[in-house]
Amino acid sequence: MDSLLGLLRVRIIRGVNLAFRDARGSDPYVVLRLGRQKLKTSVKKKNTNPEWNEDLTLSVSEPLAPIKLQVFDKDTFSRDDEMGDADFEIQPFIQAVKMDLSNIPSGTIITTAKPSRQNCLAGESPIVWRDGRVTQDMVLRLRNVETGEVELQLTWVEIPGSPVF
């Protein structure tokens, strides 16, 4: 049986240089999947550099699975077009959450995820203790598409009464 660890707030900040899928641009939205959970952002009309600034909250359980991110172009009369995908591991982030960080100053970098052939990171992604919370900013390079990146931020949300690691 899966054991609930807590909630992961994923702020979808923006898309950068997303691919054109229609003559006048694209109407992109983001889908996040973790296990059987599926969450979507709003659609941004005719925009290949959309600003979402939307929070999507996922329940995180053991065992930890990667989160899959997909970008689609909303179409009215046909199936939505794929605009790329990425996935990212949350294990380093969860390891940081499990640490006792109570005596560490705000702004301290706990660890850094580095880009590699095994992940979709466009650059280094620091995991930071900020204002009493563990956060991670990341830029994901989309796969299976000619161009595009998605910027997001992870924040851990404690569940009152949940067991502490």
C-alpha cells in the first residue's frame, strides 16, 4: 500500500519558445501526471511564450515516481496537438524535505540537481530552504518537439497531523 508523504505544489510559471502548431501560433496548456493523478493549467490563447503562474498540487506517496509534464495546443475541431513533454524526478527534493533544516538560514542551497542525459533539466536546479519551506526552481527542456522549455517551481506542503519523516 502507498503511504502518503505530503503534498507537492508545482507552480507552472511560464513556457518559453514553445512550438507553433497552428498558422497563428498555439493555444498551449500544461498537463501534469503523477500515478493516477492528472492536473491541467488553463489554456493561453495564441501565445508561444505563455505566462501561467498557476499552482497545481499533487499528493506524493511512497514509492516515488517521476512526474510527467506534457504541453498541448488546444484545438476546437480536432484532437489537441502535442507540443512536447518532459519528466522530472522528485527524489532529491523529497530527501531535502526529510532533513532537519530548522537551524539553517533562509536562502541556503541544500543540494543542486544537475542536467544530464537522464533528465530534462535545461540547467542546474538548486533545492533551497527559503522562508521555512523547501523549494526548487527548474527549467525543463521539452522532448519530442523542435523547441520549447517550461519553467516551474516545486514547494513542499506539510499536511497537519501527518507523520513527520
